[in-house]
Amino acid sequence: MHLKLIFKSTVCFRVKMLAVCTVIFGIAIILSGGVNEYWQLVLLRMIMAAGESACNPLATGILSDIFPEEQRALVMSVFNWGIYGGYGESHFSKNSFKKLLISLK
């Protein structure tokens, strides 16, 4: 029973920590759109990097705790595939967005 409570508390802590890091990352991105000076952009990029740096280790730790050992390889491959899928999707949406902007003129 005691081990279950320890396990649950560490998973809950990781989820809360991931939420905090994601919020820090998101706020830094939003604020970087309104900078007036170069030093402001550098500072916000450093804050963004601090928020982003914890996301991957925390997410992989949470996924490792949730899924059994037999499924971990599949889960991690799907999770890491998201990086490349996101890059590929950005190229398609960039072209679609560009066509939409041209059609609105």
C-alpha cells in the first residue's frame, strides 16, 4: 500500500511539474511576439528554453510509469515520432496558410 502511494505521488508531482513547465514555455512564446528590443527576445528565449527543457524528460518518465514494460518501446516510438510528424505537418500548414492569405488579398 505504501509503495502505491509513493508511486502515485511521484506521478502526480511529475504531471504538475510538466504543467508548470508547459505554462512557462507558452507564456514565453506569447510574450516573445511583442518584444521591442533584442535583449528582451534573448531573455524570453532563455526562459522558453528552461520551460521546454523539462518537457521531454518528464513526459517520457510519465509514459514509462503509465505503460507496462512490454509496450514501452511502442509508446516511446509514437511519442518521439511526434517531433517529425509535427515538422512535416508544419510544411503542409504553412503552404495552406500562405494560399489562404493570398486569396484574401
